[in-house]
Amino acid sequence: MAAPILTVVSGPPGTGKTTLAHALALGIGCPAIIRDELKQGMVATARSSENSGYSHLDIPVLTAFFATLTVLAEARIGVVAEAAFQDRLWRPNLQPLAEIADIRVVHCTAPTLVTRARMTRRMGADPHRHAHNDADRIASIDAGADTFVPIAMDVPTLIIDTTEGYRPDITTVLRFATRPAEVSR
């Protein structure tokens, strides 16, 4: 029996990861596990008036995120997983999943001006964004100190430009995320 496909959607903040992850999950017919949505659920449960980014929840969210992915992979359920997936923190948690799932990485990119504008817009439009430290990330971008190190794993990887739509297009991304392992490696 083939291993379930774990499609990892990664990239810096504001590159359209969540939107793409939901579109891929819908197109594939599988669940999407979104790291920020899990954190927002933890914040809602905490019912705190704190409005400081809730960084104390980052490790519990990371733990819940990978525990969920592990349960799904062990049950042989394909899934789209979305998070920033910077190499240092996320690769050690993804590597054990490579033993039970066929991992594919879709890495989202967009110019800094575009990502900054998206982050600013969503801060004003989404009341749940208070669970994240978007203002700090924007300040880091403005200071030129924002760095992002993509996942470095020996798995099929597709880089997608999300500046205006998707390049390559969504059909190509769906094909990448669903083709048999012997074709993608």
C-alpha cells in the first residue's frame, strides 16, 4: 500500500500559504491542517485578554500540529499541512514523518512589498490575527532584519510565485501534490 501524501505548504508570512493550502486540500479532497488556525483555536480556548502575540503558545501549537499530522499519516490519510516551515525548527519535526508519508514541499514566494501589504491588510481585516505577532514581523521586514530559511530536505519541492495568482498554475501544483511517489522523486 502506498504511503499517504503529506503536502507541505511553506514560505514566509504573507506569501499566500493558507489560501493555497485550502485550495489544494479542496482540489485533492483531503484535510488541511493550518498551524495558524490551530494557534487561533488555542487562543480562543485560553480566553485571555492578552493581546501580545501569544508566543507562549508557540511550542504547544507546534506539538499539536505535528501530533495531528502523525495521527493522520499513521491512519494513511493524505493531508495538506501549512506553516512557515523554516528549516531549523520544522525540519526535525518533519523528518520522522518521512518514514510514514510521502512528503512534497510547495514553497510559496512573493516580493517583500507584496507580503508586507498582505500582512498589513489581514491585520486589519481578520479579528483572529491578534493571536500572531504580525506587527513584529512587519517591523522586522521594515528594518531589513527579516530572514527566512526554507526547509532543506531531500523531498520533491515545487517553488510557486503567488504574487498574482499562482505560477506555476494551480493545476500544475495539484498534479505535483498528487502524482505517485515513483514519478515525483
